[in-house]
Amino acid sequence: RVEPNRKAGEFMSRKKIGFIDLFIDEWHANHFPQWLKTAHRGGEFELALAFELENRGGRSLVEWCHDNGVRPSGSIAEIVDRCDVLFILAPSNPEAHFTLAELPLQSGKPTYIDKPFAPDLATARKMFALAERHHTPLFSSSALRFSEELQAALKGIFAASRPGLAVAAGGGRSFEEYGIHQLEMIVAALGVGAHRAMQLEGGDNQYHLVIDYPDGRTASANFDAGFPFAINLSNGEHVLLASEVHRYFENFTAAVLEFFATGVPPVAQAETLEIAALLEAGIKGKTRPGEWIELG
């Protein structure tokens, strides 16, 4: 299909997005089709094909595709071959990401992998190494990095001097799946260089992860199922107090399409690897409260 390029008055082909999921009838896959259509640069793309590795009792792939105006695919290889850019989902199952992404990461085509990027630091490094060998642009992030409050602060009051203190909060079903959001905000604000983390004693499904940096920076990621996503930052001169953050999915979807259009990842590999290391340390710390865990 083609659509008019209003600026140039000419026609342009839409780039084809391929969805690759563990099981397709899940929250992210059910919302991204509409978000992609309405995002900045959305008119340059079409969600063309989708694949699921297995079905876990929701709509079948054929039913999901019918409902979303997408063509079902029988294999990851077909999506890699026929699509221009690749979107790996499975947001609740990072342990499946390498299996789903192995062929895409050898394609040379821009590939987005949903959060959490990997189940551990070793797998995260393995995926980046595979992408680098095949010159495949690779990007992964929590949407919370792109909240309007955090982005405005990083481009405004913290543009000249990053914060050295970060206190993030959020909730969800489990720290394993949702702790990524607090860690993404922390690393986006403070940058890389953490060397250890400690989980403190908490209540049922409550966690308080303290992050230590050798240069005096410090952060904490606080988790409770009922917490809204929030971020407080300070550099000693300026302070951001955001008790709730907004428009992160809209801004994030626009960032994904910008990446698909340009092939330039908006998040540095070093940051994604540090987030994977922090999440791994935080999960280990659940059974080792009060103990410093060195990052890999």
C-alpha cells in the first residue's frame, strides 16, 4: 500500500513492521497496533505480519490478526524475510527473548525487543554481540524512560549536570517483571557506573533496592503492587519531584518508530546492559536481603 507524502506531494511506500511474540493475545500486542497508527511517523509504517510461538488460551493468531487487520505468519523466518523492521514482544517472558530474537538479530534490520530485555546480564550481552556481528540495529527500553516529566527534566534543569540522587517507585504483578520500570528511569537519569545493589527487608511483594555508585551517586528503586510510577531526582541544585509520570507510552511508541525509520537506537547499549545487571541483582537480592550484590 502507498499513501501520499503531503510534504513532497509524492507517494512513498510504507515500511512493514513484523510482530514476533511468545503468545500474541497479551496486553502490549493488543495495544501497540493502535499506538503505532497514531504515533509520530505512524503513517510511514504498517503492521504487516504477526507470529506467535505458542498459544496460551487467548485468541488464536488467526483471530488476533483478523481483529487487527494483520496477516498471520507461520514462522519467524517469514517475518524476517518479508518485513522491513522487527518488533519482538513477550513483555512478561524475557526468558523467551533470545529464542524469538535469534533470527531477527542476524537480519541487519532494525529490531526492537520489549522490556525486560533479557532474563540476566549474560543473555543481554549475548544478544548485543549477535546483533553487532550482523550489523543489526538493536533497541530495548521500558516506556517509563520516555515520560514527559523525566524527559523535560533531562533536557532542561539537568541538561548541564546530571542528578546524583534518584528515588524511583512503581508497581505491578512482580518485581521480576515490573522492576525494570524504576531501573530504566534511574539509569536514564544517573547514567551508568553502578557497582553494587542491595535489597532491604520488605513486606509481602514489597521491595526496596538500594543502588551504590563508587563516585558518590546513589539511587533506590521502590516496589509495591499499588504504587504509581514516580521519579524524584536531585543534583544538589535542581530537583524533580514527579509523584506520577505521564505520556510515556505515546512518547515511547514515537521513539520506536523513529528508531525504525533511522536505525539509530535512542538508548545506549551500556545503559541497557546496566539495567539488565541491576534487575538481575535485584532479583537475586530478594532471597539475600541486606547483602550487597556486585554487578557483573
